[in-house]
Amino acid sequence: MKSPFKFYLFAVILIIIDQAIKLWMHFEVIPNHFGEIDLIPGFLKLHYITNKGMAFGMELGGDYGKLILTAFRLVAMGVIVYILAKLARKGSPDGLLWSLGAILAGAIGNVVDSIFYGVFLNNAPFDAPSPWFHGQVIDMFYAYGLDGYWPDWVPFLGGTYNNTPIFNFADACIFVGVVTILIFQKSFIDQPLENSKNEFQTAIESDYDNEEN
């Protein structure tokens, strides 16, 4: 049996990093093109924008879109917390648990923006019914080196222009966590559970002791 504590702590550390970056952007960087900072020349830069909705700059419209999105995120967070604890106690592979911790951190990081930033950073849209739960998410990472036309051979997208979405650290945590699970899902499934392995070892040792006696 594993304790889920270290995976929750990992999530907390990622949340602190996410919020530190966002607050630094808010207080120290000029929004939009005027305050851009090159991180990797020709590929990646900081570009401060805000968005009302989902990950990577997408939005959920309507008067109640923001509340629905925040409610969904809160439910998702609770589910992930429960699943992570359950899988940890079953002895699931660490890689799976670290990935879930990253996804949890990303979900919480953007929920913090939605719930509190409208009040404490005064960034809720002017037509928001309340600053609470209507804060805008701060985005900043722009991989502009990926902008351009898709090759013609790419299904559905061939020949169209790709305008890379601007994202934040929380989005990246979710993306990396999900992609890691998708790539390594077979090894996560095939890897024996720690509890099962311990039970097997106990059985072998018991049989060995019986033979000696």
C-alpha cells in the first residue's frame, strides 16, 4: 500500500509554480504584444493574455458558461483526488500516480483563477454578474514557432493555417499528464500492482518456510 501524500504534495508544488507565474505576469508584464518576452527566440515567448473559459484559450459561452465550467472542474478535481488515493492504496505504478497529480494540479490551478481572480485581481469581464467565479484565466506561453500552414497530407487540417493557442503552466500540467497516461497506458496496465506483488512474495515465503519445517 502506498500513501497518496507525496502525489498530493507534488500537485501542490505545481499549483504554487502555476500561481507564481500567473501573478508575476499580472503584476510585472504588460498585456498583449507590448510586453512580449522571448524565451526561445523563433519558437517560444511570453505573451500575457486572459481568457474567460477553458484550456488553451478556448471559451464556454453563455451567461452561465463560466459557472458551468467551474462546477465541472470542481467535480473533476474531487473525482481525481478520490481516484488518486484509491489507486495509490492499491499500489498502482508511480508513473500513473504522478500523471494524475499533474492533471489535478492543472485543474486546481485554473479553478483558482476562475474563483478568485475576478475579486483579487479585478479581471472579471465588465458584464460579469459577479466578480466571484468569473475571474479570467491568465495565459502566457506562446509557441509561435508552430504557427503556419499544415502540410497537405495531414487529414482534415491539410492546407489550413495553424494559429497556436496561448496556454499557461496549468494547461501544460494537464496536457503532459494526459499524454503520459495515453503513451504509457499499456505499461501502467501490465505492471503488477505493488499490493499484488507483496501478496505473491508473502505466499512464496510462506511456502518456503513450510517446506523447511
